[in-house]
Amino acid sequence: MTQQLVLPKSTFELFKLITSTQVQHPGLQLDKYSVPGNQEAQKSALEGVCRVPGDSSLLTELLARRQAMLKALPGGSWFDCTTTGPLTLHLARATALENAGICLHPIYGFAYLPGSGLKGLARAYAETVWLPAQSDQPAAWRQIEDVFGWAPNPDRRQQIANSHHPAAVRHQDDTDPDSPEVKAACGNVVFHDAWPECWPRLVVDIVNNHHSGYYQETHQHPPGDWEDPVPVYFLAVAPDVTFTFPLSKRHHDVSDDLLELARAWLLGGLCHLGAGAKTNTGYGAFKPAEGTLPPLPEHRLEIFETELKLTSPAFLAGANQQREDCDLRPATLRGLLRWWWRTLHAGAVDVATLRTLEAAIWGDTKGGAAVRLVVERVASPNPQPYNKRDLANFDDRKKKSEYGIPEANPEKTTQGLWYLSYGMDESSREGERKQRHWLEPGATWRLRLVARPTHFVEPVKTGQKANRQADKAQPVKHTARPITADEALEQAKAALWLLCHFGGVGSKARKGFGSLQATQLADGYRLETCRQAAERLRGQLGLAAKPNAIGLSQMLGPVEVDFSWPDVWSVLDQVGFAYQAFAKKYKHKLEKKALGLPRRIGPPVQGSFTPARPSKIGMLRRCTFTLPP
């Protein structure tokens, strides 16, 4: 007698998923079919993973069954949160590619957040943010261990040995109160995996360290525009994806208060700390799907929020430089803030001190940052390909008019706007046209800066290292000097003001494109405010100014010109003619360095110059647009 094998529905659906020729598994595509190589090969492999479609109908059925299961659990409940930016996690997971992993469900293939990581995030928020604000800390610590559990381990024994730590107060049910060992117990709240409400779209993202040499401790040169960055590509979940975060009691008799505490801690961690990797750079930021952000306990984290508005067109791009990449990336903004923060202190301290102080505020590979940023899009018109000839009705005949260059041959003069935006809309000799996408003025984002306390340890200088090696019995000691959350936040706000008034975002930012306005900083900040903030921090840390220190006003003395024209494109056109006239006047002369050099210039002739090193010279002046008050 032949017996027919009857599979459960869930197993049958899984069998169909595996054997179907119409459906691929993103995880298998990433782990089994991605061939390692250079970064361009890695980018191509990751793009292949992103093209794998998800089975939305299967996910819908899985979510319905999972919700029924959660309802049957004791105290089973859940809440929804939506990502405000990209999300990436498990980058260092073992795969064929370098630092390009992502957490995909091993069976179904969609991106999700494991419950173990969510439990760690909730505990981090409970211990670092919630606990310091509690009046009865021993009782609060018992609540933390009631939710998450405890076990014999060196960290706990050290906490118990420290009489100032709330863990020194033992649980009443410990078997031996005098022993450093404790009876292990699991937590009373179960943190389940967070699944998406719909199949999340994966995108190829990019990290691009522009100053790798500067961040090496043996490197004694300041960062500059002549370094050659090596882009690294990885996978991320696109923004605006809603995840469901379930919790349940381990036993029916667990207090509802513990479940509510666990929910508050997890929600606080998601909204104020971030989930996954690169959280200080704006990745993994969440907001409640319904309602506002949960309040923060007092005197722990400092928050500043402002709107960022484009005041001139911006060429923004990500890994692929396509339409969907044309947005203000949190990583881009953070890198610019670091650059302008260095401007606050670069003229006053040596490179080693600058690098160490930067690590205290913005983080490095050895430690996290004191300042975290979150960028959320508010109003962003659809990106459009740059068509220089159709934007503002510019005409070749205007070269000969008052818009042209005096005493210049019109036939050898390029339209100012086209000169300024060179490379954004160009055709190759083969006839292939390459157009970058741009956002028009008025695009708006909401920026949130979150700062926590940190500390600064003065670096050991070269001479001190020699003395330490000569006399190991008396090593050089440096005390960690505290930096409050408010002081760290002031540094970030000063960097933001400098970015908005002297710089911009995206390509061609030095030439006036991508200018930003921070609404909440428009009235209260000046260049003098930034200078004072920098001096206060250095004074508080006991950092004496180096000899021949350069003041901030010496580096950033602006030349301001008011225009009455309402059309920013007309202003950019005039700026382009000015750049072109300067370049023509000082062709093959030293003064042309002020415009920057993308490459080494030609062989030396009389009156010319060829910089031996570096091969690239950054532009000495930037052009930016600010709106009148």
C-alpha cells in the first residue's frame, strides 16, 4: 500500500519556496553565489542580491500565523516602529564578501532584527540612560535583572565588589548572599524577533573614508583633499520600513509592570540609541508608527533638533548615483560635520591632539561617538536629471552680453553655469550621456543631534613615548578629563553652523551648490559663538594653544555679496563667469591654486608651477548661499 506524505501547511509553503524556479532566496544569493573580489566586484554582487524579489504573499501568511501565536502567549503584546533612515546590521557576519553581511531570515530571506540584539539594546538603554535617572538605584537595578536575568560572570562579580554599584544589593532569593557567585536566573520577559510588515527593499550603500591616513596614530599630517579614498559597499534596508516588536511574559505570574518596563526600554533604545550597526551615523533610527518619540530621562542625554533646508540646488548621490540615491545621507552629513568641527580646532592644537579630541566627540574604531545624528526627510521634491541647457533658458548669446567675461573671446568662453557644473551633464566621445540627479532649493530635512557625556585623554607625544621606553618604571600617565553631554552638543552645533555658512553638501558644494540653512541656528549663532565654544572646550580640558596658532576668523573670513535676483540659477551663472575669469587670468600661475587642482598641471614653463606633492590641491575658498534674515 502506497502512503501519501502530507506536509504541514507551513512546511509545504517552505518546500514550494525552495523548489520554485520563480523565487530566489536573498540569503543564498548573498552567501553562496557572491564571488569575492575588489570593491567594484563586491558592489556588483550586492546589486544582484538587491534584485532578488521577495515573496510578499508568503510573508503576509507568515505574519498572520505569527500574530495568532503571539496572542496565545502569556502577556503577548507588540508595538510598531518605522525606520527614519537606512538600517544595517550584522555587517561583519561571515560571508564571501568583506564587511557586507546583513541579517536575513535563514528560512524565508527577508531582513529582520533578532530578539537577542533587541534584548541587548533594551538593556543598554536601561543601564546607561534610564538607571542613572532613578532615585532608588538598588531597587531599579533589581528591576533590570528581573527583566533580563542574571548569571555568574566576571562583570557581575566586579559590580558586586563595587559598593557604589547598585548590583551590590543582592536579590532576596540568592542562595548565598555572602558569595561572589550568584544563582543564575533567566529573565522574566521574552524579546522576540522583529519582523517587517512588508517585504523590505535592500539597497547598496557606501562608506567612504576620505582621510584614512589621518586616522592612523603614526600619521602626523593633517587631513586634506589630496587623499585617495577607497569606497566600501555594503547592504542596507531602505528607509520608511515598519517593523513589529513583540514581547511576552516567560510565565503567567510575571508582573505587568515588568513587561511595561521592558517595552519602555526597548522603545527608548530604538528611538534614542538606534538598532544595528552605524547607529551614530544615523543608521537604525526608529520612530513610533503612531505617536511621538518617548521622553528621555533628565540629565543624561542632550538633544538638539532643527530643520535643514536647501538654499541652492544640490547634486546628492549614494552608491549608485541614481535617482533613488539623490537624498541627504546621514553618513554624508556626519562626515561634513566632522570636517567643519576640525576647522574649529585645527589651527590651535597639533595633529595628535586633534585626532584624539575628535575621537572623543565623533568616535573612532576604538570607541563610540558622543554625538549621534538622525536625519529624516520632511519635504523633498522628486530628484531630476540635470539638463544644463534647459534649466534657466541660458543662451550662448549671453556670453556676448553683460553676463560674459570682459575682454574675453566669446568663442572661447563657456556659459558660467555650465562652467560651474562641469561633469554633471556631459557626453562621452562615444555619445553616451551621463547626467547626475539634483534636488531643487526648498528640499527640507529634520536633523536631530543626540549627545551623551564622554571623556578626553591627552595623547602621548613622541618625546613622552621615548621617555616611557627609557624608564618603564615611571610611565607617562594622563587623566581622563570629562566632557559633558551639553559641551559635546555645543561642538556639534558649532560645526553645523560652519557647514551652513561656509560649506555645502553634495558635488560642486565648493562652488555654491548644496547650500544649507539650519532654521534653529539662524539667529543665535555667529562665527564668534563658534570660536568661543571651541576655546571653552580646550580651556576646560587644559589644552594650551600651539605656537603660531591660527584663529578661526583668519581661516574663515568671508567675502559677502548681496544679490537682488530671486533666481538662484542666475546667481550661480554669475559665479561661474567669475571663476572662469579668474582661471583665465591666472592660467599657469601660482594664484590659480585658490581654485583647487584636480590633477597635476602641465610641464613647467616660465611663470608656471607644478606642485610636487600633493597631486591634488583643495579649493582654498568655498562659495555658499545664505538667505537674508
